[in-house]
Amino acid sequence: MERKASLKVRSMRRLAMALTALAAILFLSVGSLHFWQGWLFIVLQSGFWILFCVDFLKHDPQLLERRLQNKETQPEQTLFQTLWRMITPLAFILAGLDFRFSWTRGWVGQVPLTLVLTAQATVVGGYWLVFRVMKTNTFAGSTIQVESKRTVICSGPYAIVRHPMHSGMVVAMLAAPLALASYVTVPVFALLVPMPIFRLTHEEQTLRRDLPGYTDYCERTRFRLVPWVW
């Protein structure tokens, strides 16, 4: 019970810090609180990830413990983490500055309301896929490691692509700039796409080497990230 209480405190603290940092990045760069797209984005993110934490605290605390462990031992994955942590805040800062200085509205034209709302829903959809992956695979941690009890998962999203969690993250990141009413920052958010490709390519080398049956799974499930494409 004490350990579970500690996990609850740590997970909620980590979530609160992440959401607070995101809100600060957005609204400080905007220079105003009058940014409804940013508010909607934060509210949806908060609601989704709070439900995520509550669900896994109740049904799979071991997975939540794995998600809190984010120290990679392999230099290639450490590089991925560093680049991701650098570019992601920069992308959101530029989205806030775009709204503040009207770059999109001045250079391209305002993002239509329907497109903003569709993009907001797409971001949630991307994270919902991440959630489904974690419900399917309790070993979906933040770091790449093969634990002794781990087995190959080939059901649910894993029956379609080999790395559905990365697929969900890519969908969320590509929709994020439009959710924040920014055409200008689409290329900046797109810079995040090669990173999970690099990560999963290296991850597969580890899984093929250390996880029995993974090579056979790769032969059955052809696509890594995008169904019928790659």
C-alpha cells in the first residue's frame, strides 16, 4: 500500500510538472491568456493523461512504474531523448510566438475553426492509440530493455504495425501545430518524425537479439510505423 501511494504521488507529480511546463511554454510565448486553442489543447491533454494515470494506478501499476523510469543505458537512445526534449519545447514555443505575432494569419491565412477542432481531436486520437498500446503491452516502458518475463505481443494494435506507440506519437505531433492554429510550425513539428523512426530501428535490433520470437513476429507483421506504407 505504501509503495502504491508513493507511485501515485510520483506519477501525479510528474504529470503536473509536464502539464505546467507545457502551459507555461505556450502562454508565456503567446504573452497573453487569450489563446483558446492553447486552453483547449491543455484541457484535453490534462483530462486524457489524468485518466491514463488513474487507470494504470488501479489496473497496472507496474507499467506506470516502468513509464517513470526514463534513464537510457544505450547512447543511441540517450541521443534520441536529448533531441526530443530539445525540439518539442521549441516547437511549442514557436507555435505560441506564431499566435502572438500573427505569422500564420499574415502569411498564409487563418486556420479554419473546423480544422483546428479536427486537429485537436486527432491529437487526442494519437494519444488514445498510445493508451491502447499500453493496455495491450504492460512492458511498454519509456526505456528500451528486455525483461525476463517479457513475451512478444502480436494482438491489438501490434497486429497492424510493429511499433503502434510511435505511430500514435507521430499522429499527435503532426496534428499539434494545426490544433494550435499554426501553419508556420508544421515543418518544425515534422522534425520530430524522424526521431521515433531512428528509435524504433535501433529498438528492433535489440528486440531481435534479446526477445525470443521477435524475428518471427517481424516476418508476420511487415509494417513498422504506418500500415501498408512502412
